[in-house]
Amino acid sequence: MLAQQLLNGLVVSGVYALFSLGFTLVFGIQRILNLAHGAVFMTGAMVAYYTVDGGGPLWLGFILAIVVSGLLSVLVEIICFRRLRKTGDEEFGGVVSSIGAGLVITTIAQQVSNTQILRFPFETFPVVIFRFWDLRVSMLQLFMAGAAIVMVLILGYLFYKTAFGRRVRAVTDNEHAAMLMGINPNRIYSQTYFLAGALAGAAGVLVGLAFNSISFVMGDPYLMFGFAIIILGGLGSIPGALLASVVFGMVQTLTIAYLPSGLTDTIIFAALFLILLIRPHGLLGQEDAGNLGGRR
Amino acid sequence: MNSFVAGYIPLFDLYCLHVGLALSQYIVLRVGVFSLATAAFAGIGAYTAGILAVDLGMHPVIGVIAGTATGMAAAIFLSIPLARLRGVYQAIATVAFIQICLSLNIYSENLTGGAMGLNNIPKTVGTLTLFIFAALATYLIWSLEKGRIGRAFNTIRQDEAVAASLGISIRKHQMLAFAISGALAGLFGGLEAYHSYAIDPKQFGFHLLITILSYVIFGGRNSVIGPLVGAAFLIILPELARPLAENRMVIYGIMLILVINYMPKGVADTAIDALKARKLKARGAASS
């Protein structure tokens, strides 16, 4: 029983990792808390649903979802944040502006879906269940875990092993210095937002498949969990976000399995609150929350 | 004519309630604390008032006072840990606080009615009461602004180091702003409970947070007129554009993006600044 729960927790962790990696990437590079990220995630699920609904195969839906949510995320960056960065009010303004973008996207999705909960047709993803030892693993779970691992590996490769990754890290470190080195920060921002959105879109499709329910509000709880994960991992830290996703996925699965279910959220957010107070830089983050304002 | 006026009374009630909440949000932003907890305080106030009336049959006056007091107590309690955080981290912590309140509220079904909410609250608050309280709240904040405290708030928001060097206690003033914010939110939460027969937990969640924040951002964060104008505009706008009423949230969203990008001070404050600049210019032209 416990082993089964841990396994389920691991699969859930993969989805959280996909969602929060983009979230933390954007925060790390721009110091902007992108509250439209949940809406981008939801868009991914919607795109996949409507592709399948329109008769397309699931793999096409998956790819389309990744591309569309990536582009949407870039659009959010250009419309909401580009101007704010110049005026230097991105910390407060970014939150407000991205709340606005999130509202617009979710309301449009609400109209498109007629406020209904959408479900993939039966057997969109073949239901195959493997058994080994005492554990049950569905094909879908394997696919989710596999997709999450592949994407995280790709991201890690891009980020730490390529010239693109070096440019991103240079801009994160010091935008001005990076510009003097001939890097166009706006282009880097667009690329990072595309990556972040694509990851969120992929997570959206996986969640939509796993729970087989897609609705315009599905992004909200994940946004909240995303907060908890990136704080726990240390804002802007990619390994931290990965570690925190695993911790979080496990804790959530175990609390749902073994504690009164109504209290799960309370425990998670109380923990978030405590972490913020006791260890604001999270598990692996380096920056102290108190210093961020730079004015103290 | 009479039915015309009657048709708009619910809108006016909503306006009065939301002005109170917007002022509660305004006053914390005013001292440079990025707290979004007003929705949670309003929920605490509303539930205190509602439970007192439904379960214990208390007089509404006691209920409203108790709602105000609990809202204020919660705010003071929250201000202590929040003083350690800055900027975005405060926003995250307060959103977490809202979520904690929400899930505790849904969990403790015996007390709060859980997800079904609290029903059958006797309606004892009318339009006039709401208006009086909204006016009082506005006056309270306005008079605070005029005095020493208002100037201290300004200094803290603009530069905490300068404020500290002038002997202004940042912690004390932020706690004061929080106390006022919590009290106002609790008060108007309580009024809402007595005004609307029923309350439910979701009502005081993320949605309310966004609505209130929009008022303040849209109107302006530097003068009392800001939240008043913001609330008026954003409540009336969907009514004027009836076909767009379903898309109220799209309008809010676009407004938020446009205003924060192109008019970061808010509509009212930008207008006030423009008027002041014009006056100065006229005076300069006259003297030279």
C-alpha cells in the first residue's frame, strides 16, 4: 500500500515538476511572478482536447498544446512585462499585469468551453495496466513519468550545456552586463517564456489525461501549488524546484491517503507560510527573501 | 423614474461594500506592504458576524463589532510574520493565508457550514447603513492621510531607509496600517453577511482579491480618491456595456494590463497630477 502510494506520488511529482520548472525559470530570470502561468497550463489541456475532439490524434494534440502554450506565454511576456521592465516597476506591476492576463485567458477559455468540464473520449489513451510485484502501474502513468523525465532532461541540457543556456544564465545574473556582451535580453526572455509555457502546456495535457477532466479553472490549484513548490525549492532554482516537486508530490499523495482529506490544503499552505518565515530562500535557493526589495 | 433608481440600488449597495474593501486594500499598499489578505479578513469578519447571528442569535450591532474586531485581530497577527518579508514574498504569503482560511473554512463544517456556506442570516443591513459606513470609512482614511500618519506612510512607501533615519518606526506604522486594513475588511465583511442572507467560502477567495486589487490599481494607489474612482468605474463599466457584461472579467483583465503598463499611477492619480501640473504652469506663467 505504502509502496503504491509512493509510486503514485512520484508520477504526480513529475507533473508538478513540469509546471513549476517554467514558473521558477521565469522568476529566476526576470524576478517576475507570472500569475498567468496557470492559465497557460490550462490552455495546453484545452488545445489537446479540442484537437482530439476535432478528430486529430493525441500525439498531434500534445505537440500543438506545447507549441500553442509556448507561444501564448511569449505573448504574455511581450504584452504584460516588456514595458514594465523598462519602467522598473516589474515586481509589483508584473503581479498585477499577469493577474490581468490570467483573467483574460481563463474567461476566454470559459466562453469557448461553455463553462463545462470537458472529457477526452474513452480510450483516447489506451488503458493498459501493468502489474509487477504488488504494484499496479498504468500505461498512462508510465507515459507521464517518461514525458516528465524527458522534458526535464532536455531542459537541463539546454540550460547547462548549450550556448543558449549560458546566455540565459548571463542575463539572469546581470542583464546589463549580458547586453554589453552582445546578448539581446528581449530575445532571451522570449525564448525562456516559450520554454516555460511549453512545459506548462505539456503538464496541462498530462493532467487532463490523468484525471480526464479539463475545465477553465483547472489552472488555479496548480498555480497555488506552484507557489508552494517554487518557494520550497528556492525561488529561481531549477534543481530546487525539481526536489521540491518530488517532496510536494509525495507529501500530497500521502496526506490524501492517510489524513483527513479536507485538511490537505491547510497543511500544504501552512507549510508554505512557515517555510517563507523560517527559510525564505527555500531548500536550495541562495537568495534571501528579505534582500529582494534592495531598499531595506 | 422611481423604478429606474430602484433598479440601480443593488449596484449602489455593491459599490458601498466594495469601497470599504478597496480602502482596506489601499491602506496596506499605501505603506508599501504588498499584502493581498483583504479578502481573507473580509471572510473572517463575515463569518464571525454570520455565525454570531445565526447560531447565537446575537444583535447585528454586536455581530458587526465582533466581525471588525476579529478582522483586526487577524490582521495584527498576520502583520508580525509579514514584517520579515518583502515585496512578492509578502504577496505569496498572503495568498497562502487566504488559501489556509478558505480550506479551514470548508473543513470545519459544523461551525461554518462548509462548502455550502452559511445560510439564513437575517437581513438587517440596508442601503443607508452601507452608505453611512462607506462614507465613514472614506472619511477615516482621508483624515489619516492629511495628518502626520499619512506623511509617515508616504515616507515609508517611498524609501524605508529615509523613513527610519527620520525616526519613523516602520514596523509600528505597518502594523497600524494592517490593523486598519483588517478592521475595515472585517467591518465590511460583517456588513456583507447581514446584507446578503447567505455567505459561502468561495466568495472570499482569489476572485474577490482580484476584484479589490483591480479597483485600487485602476483608480490609483496614492490618494483616497483612487479606490473610490476605481470601484465606481469598474462596477459601472460592465453595466454600461451590457453585451459585454458576461465578459466582465476580460474587461477587468485588459484594464489591469493597460493601466499598470501605461498609467501606473492609476486613473485618478494621473488626473490629479495633470491638474496640479497645469495649475503650477499657469501660476508660473502669471508670475513671469
